[in-house]
Amino acid sequence: MAATYDIAMQQTKPEQDGCAPVVVVEDVHKTFGIHKVLDGISLSVKRGETLAVLGRSGTGKSVLLRLIIGLDAPDSGSICIRGRNIAGLPLDRMGEIRKKMGFLFQHAALYDSLNVAENVAFPLAHHRKEMSKSERRDRVEQLLTEVGMEGTLEKMPSDISGGMQKRVGLARALALEPEILLLDEPTAGLDPISSGEIDDLILKLQYERQMASIVVTHDLHSAKTIANRLALLDKGNVVIDGTFEDLQKSGIDFVKEFLKQS
Amino acid sequence: MSDHGVIAVEGINPSIPKRRAEAMPSAANSGVKLMNGFFEWFGSLGIFCWKVLRAAVTPPYEWRELIRQLDEVGSKSFPLIALAGAAIGVVISMEARYSLTRFGAKSMFPATLVYSVIQVMGPIMTGLIVSGRVGAGMGAELASMKVSEQIDAIEASAINPYRLLAATRILACILMLPLLTLAADSAGLLTGWFAQSLVEPLSFHQFIETGFHGATFSAFLPQTFKTAVYGLIIGTIACFQGMRTCGGAEGVGRAATNSVVIASLFVILADVVLVKFILVVFS
């Protein structure tokens, strides 16, 4: 498996090093009640690049993803998606931007009243109305095959395991062929083998689709495997942003402590 | 001085005014908090209604989901509503016969039953039963979707959840309540007549003819169609309570309970206003 990772890592280098970032977060602040979650955070991701966001629980990693997809609004600062600031954009205008983004929720968030095929077809049914039923069915089968879930079309989300739910969630996130992929704890709660499989899948997708990805995770091993860059968060801000080697070389106490405990 | 055996006189025992002084701001704070909560709830409800209204009048329209909800609210409530209407018909029939016989007005029985069922009991009973069945169901379903991030997933898929989830459900309630009221009225009249004819034979034709004699559409239609307002209340409260839920399983339970309690209360309050309105406008 390690060999697969190495080859894939070499292959999933950002497509063009000099190209403009697809996601730019600049000086973003977010407070819930009296609890300051993000305190002037700034980061950016280019096309074909995977950024892993690491940090302790409650440091605002998931909040950052929710801000990027517009589920929450920042108190201040700007979030630019493909050059357009989405902070404060109304719901209907956010729709067009969200069509270019895929989001895998921490617990997959599959619609429990729909089966696997209907879950994956859900975005297609709403945004690809020109597709016939058979075309949609073919596309769903293709997506499920891509994530290794062929033959589960008629199953309900409650009948499949957590790892399988995440795969289906990933297939749904990829349905509209996004340019930006946001993954919230893709390996949380999974056994090491399933985690490894999900990591392989993310690497494969990155290699094939060259998306800009942001992965929020606690799993340093997974982050090291799938990401080109790692950003470590503490107290609502980025402590260090660089490669795994940069983290290892860092003299910052918090980084040392985080690497030691992981 | 010992704490025991001392007559606590204000000004002499210094601890008493101090305690009162502490208690008063705390009571005032609770009052302020309560008022804040009250206005915050209505403010959030107003914002929610605005979002739903905007989503409902702009395309794309969610026809498939609307049809599914019409079935959910209408067809699936029909047996319960019909059964309750039938029971109410029997009860009114028995009560009316007893009272009218006492006052020597037995010939008024058909009209009494018709007016009682159609103008009073049918609409309010339908409103309250739908509040219980549909309000709790919608509140719990949406709350469960909210806490499991399914509503966020809908939004993340560039689909407006206010259009897909709320507007369709509210519209289904508005459209279905008058139809369910007609079903309750029909069941009530049928069983009311049947209960009466067991005691004293009366043909159904004669019962209907006497009951509706001299009646105009304006005597019955506003009473039936006012339930569309109940539908608006039930759908809006259930969707609002469900979609603002937080706090896991406990939150889901709370949303379901609040949906039923608040919707039922508002249906009764709306009835007071609507009855007066109908009397002023249509009489």
C-alpha cells in the first residue's frame, strides 16, 4: 500500500505551480457566542493541490470548511472561490458556486429516506435536468464503481457500514464534477484498513480529476499520505503551513508537541 | 450573633436586604431573558417565513416533492381524520338529540347537526388532529435531518432547503387541510345521521334536505376554507421548529413536541380571529 501512496503522491503534485489559487481564505474571523473559533486565519489552495488542515478538537477546522462552502458566514475577512468573494453572498447566488464544489461530511450525511443510488443521483436530478433517467443511472453506476461501491445501488444508508457510507458520500460529492473538494474527517471512526482504502481512493481521485482539495483531519498519517501541504491550526489560526518535512523541521513547541502525540 | 433563634427584622439582620437585593436582579434577569427569547423566536420565525416565501415563488419548483408531501399530509391523514369526524358526528348527534328533545325542538336536529359539524367541530378538530399527526411528523423528520447534517448536505449540493423541504410541506398543508376538513365533515354528518336513524328512522335524503334548508355557500365555505390558514400555521411552525433544531436526539424530541404544542395553540388562537373575521365579512 505504501508503494501505491508514493507513486500517487508523485503523480498528484499541483498541475501548475504558478497558477492562481482556487480557494483563498484571508484574515477570516468567526465567533460563536463568546467563543472565538477562527482568529484571522489565512490560507490558499491551488488546482490539483491537496491541503490537509490539522489541529486539536475545537480549533475551528470543520468551521473553516463550512465557511468555505458558505454554510456559515464569517464575521469578517474574505473567502474567494475562483476569484469571487463569497462572504455574505445570498443563498441563491451561492448555488452557482456550490455546483463547482463537493463536500464530504464527517458522518457522510446521506439522506436516510433515499437508497444509495438515489443519494448519488440527488444532485444530478436537480442540476442535470437534461440527463435522461438511463443516463443518470449510468452516471450513478459509474460514480459508485469509481468509489468501489458497485452493486449497492438499492441498499439503504442504514444497511451499509460507516466506511461504505463515506464512499457513497464521496460519490455524491463528485456527482457534479467539482473543481474543489472539501473533506471533513474522511477517515474518522474507521478501522485502519478502511482508512487506508479511503486514503487510496482520495489519492486516485486527485490524480484523475486534479481538483483543489481541503481535507480536515486528526489523522496525521492520513494527512501525510494524501496531502501536498499541511496546515496546523491552534487558537483559531495557522501555526504552520507547509510540507510534512517543514512540520518535522519546525522549532515551534506546539508543532513539536502535536507531532509527538500523533 | 447566632443564626438560630434570631428574629429576622429588616435593617437589623443585615443578611436579609442583601439576599433580597441579590434575588431581585436575578428575577429581573430571568424576565429579560424570557422576553429576549420570546422576541428572538418571533424574529427568527419572520426571517424563516421570508426565506420560504422567496424560495417558494422563484423557480425551479419542486413538483415531485410537493406531490410526495400532498400524499404524506393528505392521503395518510385521511383515515384518522375520517374516523375522528365519524366519532364527533355520533357524539354531536347524541348530545343534540337529548338537548333538542328537552326544549321541544326535535325538528331542528338535522340543521343543528349540519351546522355544528361543518361550522364548528369539523374545521377545528381537523386542525388539531393534523397538528398532532403532521406537525409532530414534520418537526421530527426535519429535526432529525438537521442534526444529522442532511439539511446542510442539501444546501452544500446547491439546492435551496427552504424550497425543497419547507415550501413544499407548507403548501401541502395549505392545500390538504380544506380537503381533509370536507372528509371529516362528511364522515361526521354520515355517522350523525346514522346514529339518529337508529333511534328514530329518518331517510338520508330528508336529513340532508332539512339540514341544509335555506343554507347558503357563505355559511359553510369560509368555515371550511379557513382551515387553509391552519395548514399554513401547522406547516410553518413544524418546518421552522424542525429546521432550527440543535442538540441531538433530545433536540429532535423537543422539536417534535414544540411543533405540536405551538401549532395547536396557534390554530386555536387563529380560530378565534377567523371566526370573528368570517362573522364580520360574510354575515
